[in-house]
Amino acid sequence: MASEQCSFNQRWSLKGMTALVSGGTRGIGAAIVEELAGFGAEVYTCSRNQEELDQKVQEWQAKGFKVSGSVCDLASREQRKHLIHTVSSLFNGKLNILVNNAAISKMGKSSDYEAEEFSRIIEANVESPYHLTQLAYPLLKTTGNASVVFISSLAGHVALPAFSVYGSSKAAINQLTKNLACEWGNDGIRVNAVSPFSVRTAPIKLSENGEGR
């Protein structure tokens, strides 16, 4: 059994690889960071909460993981650019893995959504990961063996009550995944989406508009 476990770890080693995980301090994002780092990857992540970011990075580093990060509001195009610039500098212009995890959701009747609410969800769940992936493209292409993973949702495949806008945003991500997989395959970049259902996550401090990210 021990030899089988050793062989498994060697087979799946990510030693020497670099990864960027957006929104990696809680829930699915935190689990992804820990899993990638556990297999030997050097991981960079971001959060809007400095205190939460510092706490998680300290925990990971105490386990011997190579994890670092910075505060970034992914709703800002300029901060997205700065994030990729930081990652490029840290990883010498190369990136093996990009995980687009950060997103927002809001329950509500379709007839009740305000224009600003609709725009905010589409911006966070579609425009932000799309733009971040665009910015990361040169870094991914340089490696010749890269992977992009979008965290989608079951809501992007089936109708769920009170999630019409969120579901639409994730359906857009599913289509984006297919298109990028076709476009970037010849560049050595794999593009996939994972569609989980609801996941129990630690309580989050809500912003003034009542949303979490």
C-alpha cells in the first residue's frame, strides 16, 4: 500500500508548476489552493479581505506549502491587470495553471432584479474571469503546457428557482470554456469547467449591498 501511495504522489506531482487561483481564501477556492500546493505547485491567490488572506497564507506556509497572495478586487479592471503583472513578475512570465473561482451570487425573482444587480453579477461572473484569462494568456502560452479551469455551477446547466441571473452567468462560462478550448488547444492550453452544486462555506462578511464574493 505504501509503495502504491508513493507511486500515486509521484504520478500527480505538480512540483515546479505555478498556479493562480482567484478568490482562494474560503470555500472551494481555499480547497483548490491547498490541493494544488499539496501536490507541489507554487500557488498565488487573491482576496478582497487582507486579514483573511494573511491568516490563510500563514496557515498554508506553516504546512510547508508555497503559497502567497495579495488583496485584489476583481471587479476592477485595473486591479486585475495589476494582479497578472504581479503574478508574471513572481513566476518569471510563466503560468501553468489558472483557476477562475471568484464569483458572486444573489437569489431573487427574475421580475425583481434591478439593472445594477444584473450588471454586477454578469461583471463579476463573466467579464472578470474572461478578462483575467485574456490577461493570463501570454503567461499560459509561454509554458506550452498550461491549464485553465473555470468554476461553473450546476445552475449553468439546469433551471434552479431564484437563480436566473446567476445561472445565466454560469451558462455563459460553460460556452466560454468550449470556445477557449477550441481556440487555445494548439497553444498547449487546456480549458475546462467544473460545475459543482451548493457547497457549505464559512460565513462571509457581506458588503453594503448585501452580497458576498
